[in-house]
Amino acid sequence: MNRIHVIGAGLAGLSAALSLTAAGRTVVVHEAGPSAGGRCRSYFDKELGLRIDNGNHLLLSGNTSAKAYIAEIGSGDAFRLGSSAVFAFMDIKTGERWTVRPNKGRIPWWIFSPTRRVPGTRLSDYLGMARIVRFRDETSVGDAMRRGKLYWRMVEPLAVAALNTPTQEGLARLLGAVIRETLMRGGAACIPMIPKQGLSEALIDPAIATLKSRGADIRFNSRIAELARGNGRVTALRGPDGEIPLDQGDAAVLAVPPGGASDLLPGLIVPDAFEAILNIHFRYVADSAGPLAATGFIGLTSGTAEWVFIKQDHVSVTISAANNIVDDSARTIAALVWPNVVDALGLPADLKNDLPPFRVVKEKRATFAATARQDSRRPDAATDLAANLAIAGDWTDTGLPATIEGAIRSGRTAADVLLRQRS
């Protein structure tokens, strides 16, 4: 192959481009927008006067593809990595707080320690949770285990965050894939990896710099509007400056959202139902010695907010599977969430009525709904619609839900498809 065009500069596209350039291929990356990163990027919000991430993403030390990506772009120092796995939770309704602390080894002795496990749980509850990894059918998370305290206080919030789908619909086998690669490998695979600054500084800007150092051509504001096909292959791309012909040895990676992929490649079956994610950023500097000092984030139950993250100069909240409130006004959403933040940070109750400056970021089609029907619509990286084309994205058939790990893995897989064809 002479030249490979990567369409889309999100994590999937960047991952594919890195694999291809590492193999010595000539790569051109086309990004429709003015910057790379897709759903995983940082930007300066003029209203808040702060640099914020468009969403909150939590990587774990067991995310092997993400760790390899980080090592390749040399951004390991951009992350804060603790010495052990620590997950703080709080029930907004009762005010109860607890911390889950898995031990590092694969033998889970932590479940025998009342100070490390979810309060009020039994050993049999954890055996029920472990069985989730065995599901290969269409069983939902809600039907996969007993709905006791372990379910409501740990499994349910983690499942909604991982699947971005309500647990009564979310596939247990997709959650099981996440558990298999993290918690089942011990606490050493569950240590949170949190960017010291922003997502762009940790995952995107170093990738662009690495690609440029390898000679890749990165083209921003380069929307590919059409893929011309003939004789079972892609023959040309139509960009903002006209047609870009693909020679006989050229190829392409299509790394755009599912709707855009099906528009560019008619006949491609893609997920067609989606779940929203809300991220609410408050201009409030939290006490570094407060209740979140040890973790930097907390999971909430019985409230509107689900995860609260402490940043250097603001507080961010994430609400997954948010289709039920995504159409509410930004002020309504912020006013619902802020009292939960006050409780999570242990602030005086009278601050609940003192709403700080905020920004609500709505992603109405953030990820595909992780249901049985939608999972069946996820395409493979290789497609019989065009021999010299591979498909990448967290919505492709990675075996994982729509996560950073899945996006990066999909890019590697798409690159491998094209490299195997060449060899």
C-alpha cells in the first residue's frame, strides 16, 4: 500500500494512524473539525474562563490498549497514577459514605474485609458479581445478579458508567468484558489513571506530535464528504478541495461516528440507537484536603449526579444514560446537580442555593445504546463493501462497550486489517 487515508482524528483514528506509521506506512489524517480528539478533548470555555474537558473519562491500569497507546506517544507523565485501587462512593439520600479498596493480587481477599468492601454486603454477593463474566447471551445487567446492596452501591453505578445504558437494558456480557480485564485481574488492574491537566494534553496533542514526527500529514477542517467506489474498492475521496484519487495500492480507515460512516458507506450496518451523556462543569475550587482528597472523584447513588471529579480550578460532574433529562434546560440541570456536589464535597448546606458559574455539555448521541439489538449491529473492522477499507470506532465490534479502551483497540484492529492485506 502506498498511502493510507485515515478519516477522523478521534482516538480510534489516531490509534489507527499510529499503528500504520509505526509500520512505516505513509498516512494522511483527515479531520472535519479544527482540532483532534472527538469526544475526548479539551478546550477553553470563554463563559467560564477555564480550560475544560468536553467529557470526563476514567482510564484504569488494566486498560492495556490505552496504556500501550500512552507509552507510544510518551505521555505517561501526563497522568496521575495512585499506588492502589480506591473508589469512593456516597449515598445522597442517606449521607452514608464508603470506599471500595480491592487488593492488588488476583486472589480477592479484600471481599473478606468489611473496611474494603461495600458495607452491608455478603461474600455470596461478590460470587454473584463474579458470575457476570460468564454471560455470553442477551442477559441484561439487571437480570445478571441479585439486586442487593452490592448491586445498587457498586455494580449499578459502575455498569451505567461503563455501558452508558440503563442496567435493565445494558448487556451483562459487555460489562463482563470490562470486569474480566480489570477487577478479575486484581486491584493492580483497577488503579485509576487521571490526567493531570486535560484530555488533550494527555491523549491527543502528544499523539498528533508523534504522528507529525513520523511524517504523517494531518489535515484539519478536511471533511470527507464522499467515498467513491468501484471494482470492490474505494477509488477516491471527495474533500473540501475536490477529489483525492486512491491509487491501486492505497487504502483508507473510516474512523467517524456510526451515522457518518453509514452515510459515507451505504449498505454498512451500524448502531442506530444512542444514549446521551451530560457533563456539568462548575467554576468552583474544591478544598484539596476535603473528602475526595484521596481519590479525586466519587460515585454517587440516589441522586441526579453520578460521578463528581475534582479538577485544578473547577468541579466536573458526569451523568450517563441521560436520555431522560438531556432536553432539560442547562440551568435546570445545573440546579439539580449542584446540591449533590455540595453534599459530595462536604460543603455547608446553605451553599446548595448558591449556584456557581457553570457549563452544561450535552452529548445527545454520545455512545450507542449497549443493548442486545444494538450490539448485533456493530460491524467488524474489515468490510466486504470495499477491500481496501477498514472501519474503526468504539461502536465497532470490539467486544467492549463504547470506551476509550474500545476506541483505541478498534484503531489498532483496523490498522492490522490493512497491514495483513499488504503482507
